[in-house]
Amino acid sequence: SLLVRAVAIEKEVPEEQRPDSFLRESDGASSTISSSSPSVRARFEKMIRDAQDDVCAALEVVDGAGKFKEDVWSRPGGGGGISRVLQNGAVFEKAGVNVSVVYGVMPPEAYRAAKGASVGNDGDVKPGPVPFFAAGISSVLHPKNPFAPTLHFNYRYFETDAPKDTPGAPRRWWFGGGTDLTPAYIFEEDVKHFHSVQKQACDKFDPTFYPRFKKWCDDYFVIKHRNERRGLGGIFFDDLNDYDQEMLLGFSTECAKSVIPAYIPIVEKRKDIPFTEQQKDWQQLRRGRYVEFNLVYDRGTTFGLKTGGRIESILVSLPLTARWEYNHQLKEGTEEWKLLDACINPKEWI
Amino acid sequence: SLLVRAVAIEKEVPEEQRPDSFLRESDGASSTISSSSPSVRARFEKMIRDAQDDVCAALEVVDGAGKFKEDVWSRPGGGGGISRVLQNGAVFEKAGVNVSVVYGVMPPEAYRAAKGASVGNDGDVKPGPVPFFAAGISSVLHPKNPFAPTLHFNYRYFETDAPKDTPGAPRRWWFGGGTDLTPAYIFEEDVKHFHSVQKQACDKFDPTFYPRFKKWCDDYFVIKHRNERRGLGGIFFDDLNDYDQEMLLGFSTECAKSVIPAYIPIVEKRKDIPFTEQQKDWQQLRRGRYVEFNLVYDRGTTFGLKTGGRIESILVSLPLTARWEYNHQLKEGTEEWKLLDACINPKEWI
């Protein structure tokens, strides 16, 4: 998001205990019990923390051996996060599921730039620094078996406070996120299943969502210097605010809930297929492409690295191991070539 | 270099044969025979091509098994290059030694920006696009043994033509380059030897060079998001033009000639030391840091990726394999910790 990228963040502090909420009291940290209509901030936080619990539990069941380790952190200025990582399990080489809830202050230029794009010139003059709230869940799951695909998902909510020097000006808010699949080998039934679950989640809210967000995803995850995508896509959207706020909260919730049914059955089917050293090498080459996309192009990663986000949480998206061969060439028609072809020429899977 | 970064480059074409020179006739492609004083362009091209031959020959001897494979390419607009890569040898997992000689046209803004920094406002007004010439040798050598260090070196020469609309305005020129060492484990005698050879090369030309270029190197190879360097430095300089041109050509030549005596004895001593799986993993983690620096910060790499340079030549600097562990921690006082400490707090080795 343009907004999130313009903000520098203070250094985080490790915490011993996981708080019930990272919200400030004034944001309704305790309102999930006392109030009948908690704020969108509070409900979004609850949604991502529930999703973190559910996804981690499901992944531990599939893995059978590995357990998530948790790091809790907070920021002096407000907010914090929970990073959970399962490393070197039986099925997953690295699986990270992070939530963060951050308060900050945004330079007025960034606010104006974002507002201008979405709302147009409405006559506000020279606002001061704008307080903001950002919450999100972010996850990358790298299995060991080259036939089991990598999954990434991220859902986030961004809100500015009403500017203090402009009485009556409203809060502004945006939703963003997506879920995408990165296999090293194509099983058409898997890719169809994955995209079908994304489409079902979208169709519950708006029939234009799936085609629009599927294309947005194909356009976003491009490794430009290779003119290929890192994987086979899914859905992606950013800076969404031109729909009903409750609808978009419901949509984000549905998308996050779709992660388990979209992904777990695929891993179950592929995690124990025997593979050769050559097939493992191909997976590792594709992991190298994943690293290239994340370090060179991914907005969240490059923004986080340049503004002092929690490095270990940001870079948990990188695979445990990756590979780069000079001038690697594929024979047309091979399974490896078919994957690369689908990364170069995105397909309609359903 | 600021200049080189501002220029978009056309797509390259593979060539069957290596030409004697990539220079245009007017630049004295054949003058090494016919003329008694060949141009700096011609002498720099000969220097880097000799260095490529010498370094590749020395590396093949050390490796004993692997052989360099060569790719020759040219650009429609003029110039070309020779990429040589030894992959999966007995000693080296990946060794790339590339030369390129490129002609292009620079937008006037880039020329003004660079000229302004080095020459100041000299009254030129609105120059048109400025033709330039850039030649360089670039190399990264990744050995297999975790006790044998990675080496990088790069020497380059940049020249603009006299602007066509400003009669009498001179050609401008710049030199840049450096050689730096990236071990996973410190052998003090190796690092001292390496830095001593760099200092000897520098001292032949100017006693201020080594201290100045050693610090420049420590300042350049910083992985900012980790607040650590990728390795133990060496020398680095960029956009150098405030010395005699012949002197800087001689200095660059001396630096390139110092690569073999600085590096080969170290590899010979360390290539066969037995190592554990844990030591290999540590080398792989440091290789991950190398990838982070090159993809996120290195100017040559990020410029090349964004302007359509030859991708395989640019990314040959990446290791064959690399590793990222979540929240990897070191025990103080271990050999791994000593390396990291020296990457965080650069030392005077001689």
C-alpha cells in the first residue's frame, strides 16, 4: 500500500506475554466483551488473531512433528505483534504466520497522495501529520516436498485518524490482501481447486471480485527482470475503500478463512510423493526466484527493510534454502517447462 | 556509478565468436597494432580482457576439475561482452568472470548530475543526449569449502563523448572498482594477507589510497537492514576522476593484477580443510546475506535488473545455494560470532 510504504517505524521490544489485544484502550481493546458493537479495528484484530490460531493449528496437524515457536513484540509508540514460525518440520521446511497491529504517524504528503488517488481534491489544505492504525496477518509456507506448493497469504486493514486540524473530517480506511500459490510442478487439479476456493470466497460478496483480483494478482507477482511470475497466482487487492466497510471486513474474513480449505488438502495429497534429486533442485531454483521477487519487488518486504520493521518477521518469508544456476535451460514440453510457461503466460484455471 | 545507473540498455544478442575488440573502429579497435599510443578506451579493454584470461586460467588450475564456459554477446547499438562461468567444480561451486564494453546514450539530466558533483557549474546550458562508453570486468568467486572465502572484484572505466552541441567541450571520464573478501570463518593471516596485497597495490600510486578506499569499501558493502557488512572488505572507489588519467589507468591495472596473488594462496590453503555440516550451514547463512546485499543494495545489480542488462551475467554473482533460518542466534565467543562481530565492527587488519 502506498500509505504504509511512506511511514517509518520505531524499533520493536520483545515481550514475555501475549496480550489479549494490541489495541489502545481508546480503540476498544476491551470492548469485545463490554460493547455490543466493537470497532472495525477491534474486529479486524480479532479476525487476524483467530486466523493465526486456526492456520497454525491446521499446519501442525499436517506436519505431524514440527511445532510453532512464538515471538511476541511491542512498539514503544503503540501496538505490537506475534510471530509464529515452524522450522524444519516433517512436512514444512519453514512456515511463518505473523500478525501485527501498529500505531504510527504518517507524513501529510503520504496522506495527501493516497487521499488524492482515492477521494479526489476535496479542498483540505495543509493537514498536519496524520495518525494511523495498521493491522495485518502475513504468512508464507514452504513445504519440503517439491510437489507440495508454497503458499502466501496476507490480509491487512489500514485506517487514519481524523486529522486534528480539520474538525469534522472523517476517518479514512483501506483494505488489502490476497492469497497466492507457488508450485514447482503443476497438478492441474490442485491449481483448479485452489482458484475455485478463492472464487467461491469472492463470489459470496461480488461477482466482479474474482476476475478482477485474479488479474491484479497476476500483474503484481511479476519478477520484472525475468518477465515471469513467481507462481500461479490467486487473488490480490490493495487500497480498497470504494465498497461498504462492513462488506470488505466480511470479505477479508472470508478470504482468511478460506486459506485452510484452499491449501491443506493439496499439501496432504503431495507431501509424501517420492522425488528425485533433480526435482528437488528445480524446486530450489524456483525458491531462488521467490527470493528475487521478495527482495527486489515485494512492497511489504522492501518497505519493511528500508524503514526498520522487525527484520526476522519480514524475512521469514524467505525459504530455508534456495539455488541459482547460471543460464539454466529447460527442454520444451518437460514438467519444469510447463510450470515456467504458466509463470510467463498466466492461465485461466477455472 | 551515478552515471551508469541512469542509462537504459538494449537487449543483447548471442555471438558465435569472440571478437578481438568490442570497440568501434573510430575508437581504435585496431589501433593496438597500428598506432603507437592507443586510446584509454582501447587500453582499458585490453587490460580487462587480459585480466579475465589470467584469472580464469589461475582458477582452473586451483580447481583442477571444473572448466569455464564462455558466452559472447553483443548489443545492436555497439559493444558487447564475454561471460565466463565455472559451475560445480571441485573447489568452486560457482565462479563468474565477466567483461563488458558498452556504448550508449545518456539523458542530459544524468550527465549534468554527475558533472555537477565533480566539476561544478561551468556555464554549459541544456546539452543534448550525451554518448558514453563504459567498460568493466566483474567477478564473484564462491568456493565450496566453508573455510575458503568468497571473492568479488570489479574494475570499470566510464567516458562520455564531447557533447555535439558544445564545440570544444572535453570528454569526461571516471574510474571505479574494488576487490573485497567475504569469508564465513576468519583466519587472521588470510585477511591480513589479502589486505596487505591491496595496500601494496594502492601504495605504488598514492599513500592515501589504501586508508581511503578501505573505509569506502567498509561503508559500501553494508546490509543496512541488518546493520552488518557482507564480509571483511578490501578496497572500493567510485567516480574517480580527480587524478591523472594515466595514473588511474595504471592503478586499475595494478589492482586487477593483484587479484591472483591476493586470493589464490588463500584458496589453496583452505580448500581441503575438513568441515562439519554445521559449518557448511553457517557458510550457507552467510551466502544468504550475500544475496540480500546484492539484490537489495548493490548498485550494479539493482541498476542492471531495472534497465534490462544481461540477467544471467548480472545474477551470476549469486551463490549456487543459500540459506535463511528464522532468528538465528550465535553464542558469544564462537568462531561464527567472531566473523559476525567483524562484519558489524570493521577492523584494521594491517
